[in-house]
Amino acid sequence: MGPLTSNRGRTARIPTGFTLIELLVVLVVVGIAASLVAANIGNDDRRDIQREAKRLAGALEHAAAVAQWSSETLGVSAEGRAYRFWRRDASDRWTAYAGDEVLAARALPEDLTVTPTSYAGTPVPADAILPFRASGRNEPYAVTMTSPSGSVLISADPLNRVSFAPFDTVQNSAN
């Protein structure tokens, strides 16, 4: 047999191409995908600082729990664009903590900085190591994370509950 033919000897048409509806659906899907990609690619300082503050808050709570579980004193230091967790050894010296991904040293994105703010209600020097006791009875402390778009205060209470809030919100509530 040759080309498709109908009963009357005419050649049947095989549809080719796309309908207008199919093209519009594809364009809408591509447009939505492109807008999502553009929204996620853009550099948003506020989103970066919130993400990093949440990550640090989780690591701080984890460190307090690990100190209790392991019955040893751990600590955290924050300098400039990085923070690190420490372990106090038998000779009362601080050594870098190893063996836990959550408590690994962390370098922050380019425009973010972090500094210790207070421990037990008093200001602390920038190079301070804030301790987490094995007993779980820790003093309240605060750490400030700063970016060009603002600051976030990360603080913990004596029960090791860590929270964070934009620094201007904290300042306004204190007034």
C-alpha cells in the first residue's frame, strides 16, 4: 500500500504542528519557571541573614544539647565572617570541636558578619568563647549577625532556647 487513502481514494491528512492552546500552555509554564528562577537567583540580603541566623540558632541549641549528652563543656566563638565551636579539655584549654557536621566551623557569606554581644547580661569582647555547661545550666547570651540590610539578634535563655529577631525590632521593644 502507498500513502494513506480513504475509501474514496483521497489521501488522508496527518496533523502536524501544535495547536494554539498547546503553545500557550507551554509559554505559561516557561514563564512561571523563569520567574521562580529569577526570584531565587536574586541576591537578597534579608533572606541570607535570616537563613544564616536560623542555621546558627539551630547549631547553638545543638551545642547545648551535645554538652549535656557528652558531659563536657563546649563553647562558641564568633569573629567577623565566621563562627566556630570549641571543646574544653582536661587541662582547661579550648580546642576546636570536631566530629559533628552541625558544629563544624562555618564561614558566612561575603556581606555577613557575626559577633558575640553579651553573656549573663554583660557585654563580652569580640574574641570571647561563650560556654555551654555539661549541667545544662547556662547563662543567657546574645550574638549579633549583621548584613548591609540590617542586623539580627540571636539570643538564648537559661533553658537553652535560642531565638532570633531583627535587631531593630529588639531595640524598639526595649524602648
